[in-house]
Amino acid sequence: MLLYAPLTVNYQSDIPFDIRFMDTDFEAGQRVDGLYRFNSYRLTYRRLFSDSGDKLQYGAGFTAKIRDARVRLSSDQLTDTKDDFGFVPLLHLFVSYRQGPWLGTFEADGLAGGPGRAFDVYTGIGRKISENMTIQAGYRLLEGGADVEEVYNFTLIHFAAVGIYLEF
């Protein structure tokens, strides 16, 4: 399975306390513009443990994730940016239940240990619209980050998600 999941969040705030970000000091009361980008490219191998004709399917596997991340803070005269591009290995879990053309799905990629963690959990319902295509809508939760010498960053984002699954 291939997945491209772009994520960009922009925000503005008058910060209530001093912030040291990378090599820049932003003082309390300043208007700060923030950018949080965390694009994800994934290749997942999943092994089903139930027959493909069963209404209930479940499986597990591994996901190779490439993260393309950027955090930027800027004010009128100050700007600093932290870019991060790297590989993250994840475990993959999958459960689905099909009733006629309708499908309920739970899917998760995640791993924790060492200096950080990463979790992407999705649950939703879908409808098969052709032999090889299913449309889905649901809820997605992303959580993770790292606590290392260079950076401390943890994020929790949840949102509605829509998608198209193509089977080959």
C-alpha cells in the first residue's frame, strides 16, 4: 500500500511567554506566525490473517515512512526554521468489516521507544463503488514527536479524513 499524507498547519498568536526556538529568542507579547508541516510518504506491507472472502478481515505488517517536516516561527524581524527529513520504521495493524457494499475500517501505524514516538490511527466507514475502488470517510489522529538534544517537539492533531482506496 502506498500513502501520501500532506499536512500543513499555519497559525498566529501573541505569545504569552518567552520562547527560545533553535537559535532565536521570541519575547512574550510578540505576534508570532507559526508553520508546522509534516508531510508523510509511506510504503506498507500488510499480511492478512483472514480469508479475503471473510466479512471480518484483520492483519499486520510494517510501514516504511519518510517524513518531510518543517517547523518555522517568525515575527516582524525574527525568523528561524527547523527542517527534518528522515526514515521512520512503523508497525502496522488493520481490521475491517464488510457488509454488502459498506465497509468499516480501523488502521494504525505506530511505534514508540527511545527518544520519540509516532502514531497515525484511522477509523472510518466506506462504500465500494466499483470492483477496485472504495471511497471512505472517517476520523484520523496523528501523535508523536521527539525529545533529543537538538529538538523537543510533540504534536497531537486530529481531523476528519476522506479518501479513495484503489485495489490492484
